[in-house]
Amino acid sequence: MTESDLHLDVDLDEDFEPEDLEGPRPVATPGDPVLVVDDLHIVYRVFGGKAKQVAAKGADNVHEAKAPKRSLLRRLVSSTSQHVGAVSEVHAVRGISFVARHGESIGIVGINGSGKSTLLRAVTGLIPPHSGGVYVAGEPALLGVNAALMPQLSGERNIWIGGLALGLTPKQVEERFDEVVDFADIGDFVYMPMKTYSSGMGARLRFAISSAATPDILMIDEALATGDAAFKARSKARIDEVRKNAGTIFLVSHSISTVEAMCTRVLWVHQGQLVMDGGTEEVLAEYRKFVRAHRQANSSGRAGGVGPRARRKKKPQQV
Amino acid sequence: MSTDTTTGAAPGDRGSPDAERDPLAPPAPIVPDTSSSERRALAEQFGLQQMGVRPPLGKYIRDVASRWAFIRVLGTATAYSKNQNNYLGQLWAVLNPILNATVYVLIFGVLLQASRGVENSIAFITIGTFLFRFFEQSVHAGSRSIAQKTNLIRSLHFPRAVLPIAQVVSLLTTLVPALLVMCAIVLLSGLLPKYAMVHVTWSWLLLPGIIALLWVFNTGVAFIVARAVAITPDLDNVIGFVLRLVMYGSGVIFPVTHYVDNLPEGVQAIAGPILEYQPIGVFLYVARSILTQEPSFPQDPWMWVWAAGWAVVAFVVGFIIFWRGEERYGRD
């Protein structure tokens, strides 16, 4: 499998069921800034990674960790073996800056591994920045189907844990309990352990839980990617509803048509850097071109060709 | 319909389609048209708060306190889920400590006779193992509370101190039924011919008090190990050995202070007080003094003072240590 195969799992889907997402595209009415991202860097520490090998394969945002103080012992050990003290760092977000305003719906696009989800989580404040800063008004919340709950417990307990973790009071959780169960459409399965759920049921319940609270800034991570057509329509309606109250939303999705239908502004992230920021049509047109070019290169046997040429251009250009 | 990134600045050339560009390469990264200080000033102008920074201690304490319902639900749910996957279910919460105590009673009490000088070694070892188990499990649970909940941390906002607290609460919920069994074993052991009688006295009412202090102490220690292991995962491997050292050094299964007498004079002067007044030793002393009538464990109010002191110190120091790392959890 080539590198480009791995990276190009992007849903171009011009034939995406548009009826699920119909309705007028939101119109931007930019107001006051509600979110300022200032030169954000996110660095993950990865244990057991073999930085030298990965870096040699051309991923220039992975490098060996330079611990501030490396003892003689540590250096001896790491020079002799990749299995002891093998710590590498993944520089997932490399200096991103932007300002989001009240009323904007911002889509974040990029190929797999470009740092979209990390950026979203960092903007929500869930992953502390390595350097730089994120400034927000109010409390942003992440709405997603990936919110990790406790699979060994029943859906009922998970609704409680999720609701309370979102900051709801026990009374509010009780009030919204039935609503969550209805929305997730899981019926009596709510009393069974979540690990017995089908993946669709689990995703629906997680989405229902995470949308139980209405935040000031809403972050959506691939929420529309799961579920059948009926659930997609329902979650679109729910997001619209939340958006009316939330004011500002961020959406990460592989489905270009979802971004097109929901967003007024698009950020294109590539290898942890912001390469384009502008109106939906303008950015998505360029992004489509980019993805198509890669597809063609792939299928016409130039698979390996993404390598050196493209990579030379991707060299970190310090912002 | 490009949306301005910054106030008053022209969109500039960023994002403009470049016909000459290789279609396989993405556009060059945007150079922002505002400086870092301008952006920070903008954030300040509109009263935006910085994310991912540690809140002040007072606010943090209020945040944690307001999440008490979350702590309780998470704690009981964790406790429940632990014993869910077997036929006997929640019964294991009681059976486990009993089996644990049985092993030590058989080996150290009956076979090795290590508890010489104690009138009822079954009661002695049972109290020791039940209470030490609570401490041991709190440390283990605390050490994993951050590392194993990375997904939860990266998905939801809440003060991270909730996690170690909930872990210890979860152990407390399983400890309560186990303590009833412990008391029953202690009483019944007195009926055996070779073991001294144990009487129920007014001092048994003090048991919830020492358990509460131990709970506070355990939570404090859980805070410390939670941060240590979150930052340096390697320490997780060391904790088991340290705990075993603490177990043998605290007189959990034999009266360690008796063995000090065999040491040379100089060592005795140092080791004696340390072994006597170190926290686990103190908690076990108090528990044994209120539940049994061992002559070597008379009631001693000063030991209560020591226990309360250790609990408060561990909790306050642990909480502050944990809070100081707040902004780092979830990054690694």
C-alpha cells in the first residue's frame, strides 16, 4: 500500500444523497470574534514509536523527541536500541492562526492525518497546546460520535455519565433522559451494556448524549458520517437546532458535500498547517482539484509519484 | 464570499488559486496578516478567555466540588463494571478481600507463625490486609486514572481531578460491604480455641471515622501518583514494588515493630519511629486498637492525631500537585 493510498480516503461524493442535507445553506453574518487561535502548535508524545524509520519515510512532522535533559544513560540506551527509550514526537498542528466570528459555520477539510481532528480538539481546549494559544468566549463543546464512554456499562449509565460530564445537573439529565433515548432510537437496549450495541446504535447514542447540552461554540467531528439516511437527516435537524442557539459551529468531515451544505467558511489543513482559508466554494473548488489530482495520479500508476515532488513543497514553511 | 480573518485587513493573497501550481501539491501555508500580539489584543478586546490554561486554585476547587454528582456516578459505575463479567457478579467485591486475607492468614499466621506476640493473629492479619488492600488499590487506580481515560479527557471538559477522586470513591463503595465481612471475621476468630476473644465495644463506632480519614489520605496519594504516571508512564511499573515494600514495612501481616528490636541500636533509633509513625502504620494501629483488645495496641488519641494529620497533608499536597499539572493531562 502506498502512502497516497493511505492518505486519500476522502469522500468526494458528488453523488452524496443531497436530500438528506437539503435546506438553504446558512448565510454568514459575521459578528464579533468569539474565537481567536494564535500560532497554535500541538505536539504529541508517542511511546514506542520508531521516529527514525517514520521520519525516513518522509513524514516530516514526526521526529525524535529531544528531551530537554537527556541523561548519559538515556542517550546510551537510545543510541543502542530502538526498543528502550523510544519516544517520538508528532507535531500534529504546526502554527495555525485564525479568527472565528459569531454566526460563522466553519468547515475544516484536509486529507487523512492532516491534523483536522487534533485542531478541532485543541480549539475546544481538550488537548493542551504545546505553544500558542486559543482564546474563546464561553465554553466550546465537542459534539461527536467518538466521545469515549464506558462500553461495559448500560446505555442508561452512559447517558448519566455523559450528561454529567458535559456539565448538566442531575436534574437536567433526568429531564432530558427520555429525549436522548428517543433521539438515539435504541428502545429497551438502553438497559443493556453498550458493548452489545451495533456500531450504528452506539454511534447514535453517543451523538444523542453529546448533543444533550447546548454549548456556545459547537464543534462537530464527523458526526454526520455515521448512521443511515434517516439518522443523518435527524442529526442534521438537531445540529441546525443547536446551531441556532450556539452561534458558531466548527465541522470536521470527510464528506465534502456535508461541508458544502453546512458551512459558510472553510479551513483547509495540510500536514498541520493552514493552507487555505476562505469562502466555502472557493476553498472547496481548490480542495476538490487537489484530491482529484491525487486520485488520478494514484490510479494511473503514478502512485509512488506523490512522493518526492509533492513532499518538497510540503517542507515546513515557518509561519 | 471570503470571510475576513482579522479586523480591517484585506484578505491578501492567501488562498488565491495559483494556476501555475502543481495540482498534486497543496497551496503554500498561509502567512497570517496579523501578528501574534495583534491577535492577542483582539482576544482581549472582546473579552475572550484563554483555553487550556490551569484555572486558579480557588476556582478549580469550586469546579471540582460542583462535579460531585459526576464523581459519584462515575465512581459507582466503575465499581459496578469491575465485577460485571462473571457469574458471581458483585459478590466478588467481598470474596476477593476474603480470599486475600485467607492466603496471608494461612502462610504468615499459621505456617510461618510470623505474628508471634499477637494474641489473635487472624484478627490482626484480617484487619491489616483489608485496610491495606484499600490503600493499595487506590494507588493503582489513581495511577491509571489519567492514563486510561485519555479518550474521555480528549472528548469532554471537566476538571481532571474528578478522575482520581472517582476512582477512590469507586473503591470505597466496594470497601463498605467488605468491612462488614471483616468485622464478622474478626469477631468469629475469637471463638477459635487458640485465639484471643474479641469483644464488641463502644470503640467499634469509631471505625467509620478512621475509614473516612484513610479515604481522604488515599485520595491524596492517588492525586500524586495520577500526575506522576500521566507524565512519566514508566513509573507505573515501579508502583507495585513500592507498594510491596510499604506492605512489609507497615506491619500488615506481622507486627513489624517487634522485628525492629533485633536491629542494631543506631538503626533502631531511626527505623523505629519511622515504622511507627509512617501513615499506613498509623492507620493500621488505630483500626486495630478500636476493633481488638490486643495488649500491644492500646487506645491512643495521639495516633488519631497522627492519622488526621497524614490525611490532611496527603490530600492538600496531592491536590495541589495534581492541579499544577492540570493543563498537561491529555496532551501525551
